[in-house]
Amino acid sequence: MDLSVLVLPGDGIGTEVTREAVRVLRRVAEKWHHSLRLSEGLLGGAAIHQTGTPLPEQTVRLATAADATLMGAVGLPEFDNAPPDRRPEKGLLGIRRALGVYANLRPVKAYASLLDSSPLKNPLVEGTDMIIVRELTGGIYYGTPRGITEAGGETRAVNTMTYTRAEIERVSRVAFHLARARRKKVTSVDKSNVLENSQLWRRVVTELGGEYPDVALDHMLVDNCAMQLILSPRRFDVVLTENMFGDILSDEGAVLAGSIGMLPSASIGDRRPSGAWVGLYEPVHGSAPDIAGQNKANPLGAIGSVAAMLAYSFGLREESSAVERAVETVLDTGTVTADLRPSGAPATTEQVGRAVCAAIG
Ligand code: NAD
């Protein structure tokens, strides 16, 4: 198969973890005889430095031409007080929008060998296996009007949370589809006791649920969900929610997995005429300026994102499972970075990447 992949390393540890993810992708292509065409583009702070903008036109062109995009992370402390248009994170929102990837899939799994890394008690976490489906291109992160204004001696800030029926329907369909291949349960999370936006969300999800009678649907308020994720994470299978709630809840999920460095994500849009899903794959974590450049970052979230790419964009289930099994093998052997608190000396980012390649065989 011909695999055309754009790599956007971004900033900080983004460059370090994508290097290892690409190493794994090359290994898979070699072993299963796929032809791999890699291109590389600029995004985030690195792009601002070289072109003055966080999302250069050239990057959008490359992403539209590739079958799938693998991204690291963006963000540099020097831009923390920059105006919104000159912030690296603007590039992230821009590329998601340019590719039209509206459903963000974040699997959260408690690996047996990492149970001790979770700050929660083992019996609570053991067996956790859920996927959070977060709406990605709507809601309060994109709604207008937005901004900070000065009037009559007062400063006022406004953001707008907006959703249409169509936006809710398409992301809900992704959640119901995924549930069918899993334990057939969707928990839709909203704040319908306070927000009209959430009332529409709940109504549309409920109506759509009628088309999937084999999938059990329940609804949960976001504040309760934040609590239940910690108290009884095993009860969740597919968690469906809007953009901002999903952003927050999926970081909470990171605690269950032992480290935010473990979590992959896949952002999916519509199907291409070829049948492949448009996809943007990235670890959940940010650019981690505190450990950047030290070969300390955990690359397994980025490597898990490669596994997701193989499955969702290319339909290569065998290759995808092989990467996931290799990750489990590496975890079992204890070749892990410092964030997973190994009993012996921590491995470097590169050592973990090489160990995964070796485990693929
Ligand atoms: P972060 O995820 O970068 O880091 C949070 C903490 O987790 C840090 O202590 C970091 O060292 C640790 N960590 C993160 N990834 C790790 C890994 N792979 N291995 C080991 N430890 C890891 O979040 P932050 O500190 O809030 O943000 C830093 C910058 O990243 C900011 O500029 C922020 O805007 C940006 N950010 C980008 C993305 C993205 O590109 N998708 C996501 C979140 C934050």
C-alpha cells in the first residue's frame, strides 16, 4: 500500500516524540512492504519563527495533499503573552479546521504494568478501557462574538458557545459507530441543567440514539462525569462530549493511564472518495517546555497515534495491532521514561522508540 504521511513535529518535545513515532512508522512500512512517502511541514512556534505565522499556507497545502497527518505538539513559553494571531496554539486550531476533522478520539486504557503509576488505587483503575469522543471544530473555542473590549471604564470579555444540529449529529454518529465495535455503550456528557447549548446536544444525541437500538445510551452532567471518571472509570465505554468539556475530561483520563505521555489521539473528518477517513493524529500532551530537549519525553502517546493512523486512515488493522502489542511488550519489560516512575534507571525517548521497533520484530 502507498502511505503518504505529512509530519508536523511542532515545538518542544513535539519534535522528539514525532521522531520516534516516525521511526516506528518506517519499521511497519518495512516489515509489511508498504511504500511510505513522508513530507514535513511547519506548525506552531517553529512556523512563527520561520514564516511569521503559526499555520503557513504551505502546511495546509501539504496536509490536504497527504493521506494522513502526524503531529507532535505546539507551544513555546516566549509566545505566552503574544496576541492571539501570533500564538502557536492558533496553528493547532487552524489545521484541525482546515482538514475538517470534527471528531477527536482519545482512547484511555489502564495497562496492567502501569497500574502502580496511577495515583488511584489499583482495583479502581484496573480494567479501564474507554474512548473519549470529543467534538473538535465547534463550541466555545470557535464561536463568535469573542474578544476583550473596553467601554465605560469597564473591561469585558466574551466567548460564545454555539452548536448546530448537524455538528452534533456527525460527531455522535462517530461515537455510536465506535461503540458498535466495542462494548456497545455511549455516555453523552453535557451541562443541560444550565446551558441551552447542552439541551440541544442532549435532544439530538437522544434522537440519533434511536437509529442505534443495539447501543445503550445514557446521559451524564459534566460535573458528575468528572467525579465518576475517578470513582468508577470502568463503567465507561464510549464517552461523547462537546469541545471544551472533552478537552478537560480527556486530561483527567490521562491520570488513569499513568501519564499524559501515554495518550494518543486521532482526529477524524469525513471519508475521502477512496474510503479512507481524513485524519490528524497527535499525542494528547503539549510541548512540555519543562523537559524539552532532554530526550526525556515519553513517546508512547505519539507512537499510539501511529497505531491509530494505521487503523483509521489506512485500514491496516494487523499493523496497528502489532504496534499496540509492541507498546505493551515494552511496558512489560520496563523500558520506560521517567514520567512512568520505573524502578530502575529511566529510558530515554529514543531508547523507548527503538525498543518498540525491536518488539515489532
Ligand atoms: P504539557 O502537556 O505540555 O505538560 C504538562 C506536564 O506533563 C508537564 O510537566 C510535562 O513535562 C508533562 N508531560 C507532557 N507530555 C509528556 C511526555 N510525553 N512525557 C513526559 N512528560 C510529559 O501541558 P502544559 O505544560 O500545560 O503546556 C505546555 C505548552 O504546550 C503550552 O504552550 C500549551 O499551550 C501547549 N499545549 C499544546 C497542546 C498540543 O499541541 N496539542 C496540548 C496541550 C498544551
